[in-house]
Amino acid sequence: MTALLLKNAAAQVLVASLLGWWMLVPLQPWGKRFAGLVSGKALLAAHLDWILLALTQGLAAVIHHFHPLEAEGPLTGALIAGGWLNAVPYLFRGVGIDAFVFAGPLRQRLATTLSGVSAFALTAAWAHICWQLFR
């Protein structure tokens, strides 16, 4: 669990860093043609979310190192899946799909469902980790 979470967290930081470059290019005089493909605010939100979720995975790895956790597989799966998927609604919003409101066309409701599942996975994983730590 520890090694996998740390490797995944490092990959998320790399993706967030690359996303930072994607945000920088449209600000350059030669990169104006890339402006408007995806909202800059949406990219920033996804960028920050992936960095923060990578840090939480690092914390889970440290906790597991010092306090071995039960149900390693489901916890690791939930943290990794939630860690990648939780930022995706911001990207959906950046292309005009509001994945934070369960309404509208099917694609919006599917995006919102994905958002809810990822948030549930992270919350359930952290609730289980805290339960194991403080019982």
C-alpha cells in the first residue's frame, strides 16, 4: 500500500505540473491560439486538486507505514481512484459541462455521478483510516 500510494502521488504531481504548463502556454504571445480551449479557472482548480489529493495519498502512505491499516486493497483502490477522478469535474466544467449539479442532459448527469462516486470513495477511505487510527 505504501509504495503504490507514493508512486501514484508522484504521478499525480507530475500530471499537475504538466497541467501547469498547459495553463502557462495561452498566456504567452505565441500561445494565444490555445486560449479558450478549456477555462483557465477550471485548469487551475484541477491542478490544485491533483496536488492536494497527491499530498493526501502521501499522508495515507505515512500513516500506513507507522500504523499498518486493515483492508489495504480497498483503501488503496479508493484513494487512487478518488485521487484521479475527483479533479475531473473541474475539467468537465471547463468545457461547459457542470459536473457539480445533477440535472440537465445525460452527459451532465453522468459527469455528476462520477464526481459523486469519487468524492464518496475518498470520504469512505478516510473515514475508515480515521476509524482504524482512533479506535
